[in-house]
Amino acid sequence: MPSNDFLLFAGGSGANVLSQADYAALTSILSNGFSSGVAQSAQVNKVLRQSSIMSAVLAQFIVANSGASAVDDGTTATLLQNLLTAVSVAARTGSVGSPASRNRLVNGGAQIAQAAAPNLSTAAQFTQVDMVSAWASGGAITAGTAVQDTAASVGRTGCALRLSGVTLTGAGQLSWRYRVEAADAVKLKNQTAAFQIKVLHDVGSSVNYTAIIRKPTATDNFTSTSVIGTSAAVAVPSGAGQLFTPWPTGLALGDCSYGLEIEIQVACGAVTAKNFWFTEWQLEEGTTITPFEFRNVQDERVRCQRYFRIGQFGVSLTNTGTTSQFAISNEFGTPMRVTPTVTRTGGSGTSSSETAISPNGFVWSNSNSIAVGGSYTADARL
């Protein structure tokens, strides 16, 4: 943990210091300083406390916002650099919901959950929480769902991905995965980046967590990948939320312009009806872990809908002639990453189909029937 070497002097309740009123009345000393001779200890202590309290506060600001220690080693260069970092971070982080741009990952607070919660299996599948996948390996998975928890005891928002009620045999392992598309990963090409995620489990004993970052060998095609880095295993105790920082000083990513894949492996072993939480995932450029960036919910939803969205459509038309034909245009609003796979539920008709599908929307055409409303999913996830 980063530390603060700049300490408050004479800050105790019984400290021998002048009152503020008496100190302010020393106009000659305040203007000219102490003259030669013996100074009163209460006056000197007041002067030292005034200067030390501000240095302690400023140093703590550096520690809290830069993630680096404020070290009293007689030099100023590192302190100045860390102060600049702290000011930059504080200006962009703000309170829960304030927009910023440090975090290169979407839905880090797990607040957006558009899909239904799937049952866990040995195949990677998208979870109820947007942008992340999960699966089990190393044993038979007989129970468990990948659900959004809106009352989680880890993280500030209360939202997390929970692998819920997991029953797994043998040398069981759970995996969490996030993929970054090439259009965003290229901004980190040949840079160092720091990753963090908050985790929690209720296994009853410590469980090792390991992170792996990979890159695909072709643009946004993760069929074949190569490993950029594998972290050391970190033991996470049961029942206590923990900030998992697999590379505390960052990881050199190299040429990652084709994309990035981040996987968290949880070596839980054989478990019965246990739960595992993940939230506040963040990847940022640099060598320092800084406080998690909270973005407003609507901003996160728009970002998520670049990859996956659920929409509605509806119309009623009675065929009174021999043939009736019509088409409904469905615009996505936010363009999707690529042309999505569109799946419709509801609607009817002899020639009911989706046509002219693009990243911007699609057309639903129907003929020779009465049309009814329905819903659709558009999927462009990695």
C-alpha cells in the first residue's frame, strides 16, 4: 500500500500551541519572523503545525489519487510528478456517476445487464452482465448461473457479475473474460497498462486468482491468440472483497493493435453451491493503479449497445385484399461494432424476414398477413 511520509506535527488535543486568535495577533512575528533570542515553544509549535498540516494534507492527496507513496527523501522531482498525476486523476474521477475516460473497458461497474442469465457450462458464453463471458473447467459443472447481482457487498455501486450457486467437481476452475476490440486496443499499442478488478467469493478458504492477458493474431478474431503476460497467483481470502491488481506496476502490452483479451482464472477446486463476484474492472494506460472510474449509467449503456442490444417493434395491419406487403425500418441509434446477427421474437407473416441488416439497423418485411409486435436482439459481441 502507498504511504505518506509527511506527518502532522503537534496535532494532538493537548498540544502546546497558540490558539488561532493569539497567533493571528502576532502581527510583528507574522511579518518579520522570529528575532534572535529564545522563542516561546507555543509560538514555534504553532508555526510548525501550520506548515506541517498542509504538507500532510497535500501528500495524502497525492497518495489517494496517484496510487504512489509520498516519500520524504529530500528531493522534489518524484513528488511533483505524482502531484501532477493526482490532480489529473482527481479532475476526471469525481463521484459515482461522473463521466471520465481513463478506463478502456466498458461496463466496469457491472450496471448494464441486457441479457438473460445463462447457466454455467464448460463452454465460454456471455453472461447477464454486458461485455463479459464466463465458463467452468477442470471438472464437471452441475449447477451455477452467471447473473447480475444488484446488491453485492463488493464495490461501490452494489452491482457485480455473480457466478451464483456454483457446484463444480475435481480440480475445478472458473474463468471470467473481457475482450477489447482492435479499434480501442490500438490506442494502447506498445504502451504499459495497469489492470484491476474487485473480487469476492464465499468458498470458506482462500482461493488463488490468476490473470492472463492475450492478443489475437488477426483483427478482432480471437480464434488464435498469444499470451502477453500471466500474473502470479494471488490468494484471495473467503468472505472479504479484495482489489485484485495482478500487475501492480503495469504490464508492457507490445503491439496489441489486433485486440486484447483479459482472463481471470479462479482455482476454486471442487465446490458446492458457492458464489463468486466480479466488479469494477479497469484497464488504463500507465504504470499506476488509480481509483476506479465511475461513469454514468446512460453513458455505459450506449457503450454496451455498440456490441449488443435488445429492441422492440410493433405494427398492426389487417390484410383486406389479395396481397399485403410492408416493411418496418428499425434503426439502432448507436451504430454497432460490425453488422450484427439479428434474431427476432414475435411478428408473423408468409414472408416475414430481416433484410438490409447493417451496423445502423435493419428492415423487417412482412406480407400476406396480420403483423404483430415483437422484440429482437442484435449481437456484434467479440
